[in-house]
Amino acid sequence: MRYIWTLIWSLLLSNMIFYVLVSMQGGTFDLVKASIFGVIFTVIISVLGEVLPSKSEEI
């Protein structure tokens, strides 16, 4: 379930960031590119979450 929420939030945040940056540059918003970036961001965050040790494992 946490992967689904990670995907939803990363898609929302990446689309918002892309929209703001493209609007500031005067370009056109591309939903596909922003969504692909969101999926890549989700994979990176999920891998980092599994690889990095948590505090409870260190004790």
C-alpha cells in the first residue's frame, strides 16, 4: 500500500512542479513527460527506502 501512495504523491508533486516550471518559462505543459518523471522518482524513492537502514535496525 505504501508503494501506491508513494506513486500517487510523486505523480501529483512532479506534475505540479513541471506545470509551475513550464508556466514560468512560457512553454506548454506535457502530462506524459511529467508523469514519466513521477514514475522514475517513485522507483528511486522506493529503492532508497529499501536499501537505507532504518533507525530500529541500528540499535
